[in-house]
Amino acid sequence: DQQVKQNSPSLSVQEGRISILNCDYTNSMFDYFLWYKKYPAEGPTFLISISSIKDKNEDGRFTVFLNKSAKHLSLHIVPSQPGDSAVYFCAASDSTSGTYKYIFGTGTRLKVLA
Amino acid sequence: ETGVTQSPTHLIKTRGQQVTLRCSSQSGHNTVSWYQQALGQGPQFIFQYYREEENGRGNFPPRFSGLQFPNYSSELNVNALELDDSALYLCASSNGLAGNTDTQYFGPGTRLTVL
């Protein structure tokens, strides 16, 4: 049972345009969400997070939106740059579980075309 | 401030053998989590250590065990290796103060191949 789903395995976007990466979850107890970026042969790098008490969080070119009723979050990258080409993972955690483990999606490979 | 480091980078073992992977947490962090990432999948939680005590475990058999030392570095041990244990093993550290909203910072991983 996959509790966090990234249904698009890959996405291609032109440089300068917006990249939108999507993530759906099934567990209504999740209350903290994160996005990580991963380059080959490196560990995941933290990008941005959002608590369930918010519906939007911005950090520079990156914005995460959370729709709790739809159990959906998205990451917007504006403008997209070739260096953004990587695999993006969304992750979620449930603070009531007593363990601060992250449940990850399977990732979306973003390719930004110059 | 040094980030999370892991050793070794790569490792090749045969079925039935045992392996120990090591992780040094980021300066100031007292919590270490271990994840397994199989090819084409997202990382899967193995277990977490907070101040030298196990603080939760994922759906992994007992042959996966861990340890955290007083300096908050950590080891992951896997006994009786199986072919399916071939994966990237990731260590992540956090400061254990903000609870659920702690952000975990990952090391570069150890690539384990079991033949």
C-alpha cells in the first residue's frame, strides 16, 4: 500500500518556464510534507517543506502548495533552470506516530531543456 | 559545519555475508535515520535512533540492526545478506528538537551490491 504517490515518472520543461511536480497521499494523519531533489550518485537534498497548518510555502524559486481536502501537494519551480534537472521526491510524516519517519514517493525525473 | 557523511561509498558482498555501514551525523544533530532505496523506488525507512535509543522501526526483518554512539554517529548492520538487499543505503540526521517538523538531512549513501 503506497501511501505517497508521484504518478508522473518524468517531466520535461523548457528553461524559463514553470515546472509543476505533483504528489498525492492517502494517510490523513500526515501533517508534515517535504520535497527533496536528488542528483545521481548523491543523497537527497532538502528543498522545501510545509506543515499541514499552512497551504503554501515559498522559498525563492520554489513554492509548495498543500490541498488537505484533496490530499495533494505540488511543487512549483519558477523559472526552471537546467541545473534543476534531477529526480524530485515528495515525503510525508505523521507526528502522532511517535517516530519521525518519512514516507517517500517514487520520484519524478525533471528534465529542464535549454 | 560538516554535513552527513557515510562510509564506505560502495560495497560488494556475497549472499550470506554480513555488512556494517557507517554514518556521521551533521554537527549538532542527535537523531539518525536509516533508509533503503532500491532502484527506481523512493527511500524506505529502516529505523531511527535518538540519543542512542531506537525510536521506531520500519518493516524490515531483525537481521537489519543498528547502533548509535555517544557522539551520535551510527552504524547499520545487515546479517545473512540476500540478493534483494542490494540497494542504496541512506543515512539522515536531524536535531531532534522540533519533533515532527525536524528536517532530515541526508548523506551521499552507500551503494551495496549483493552477489
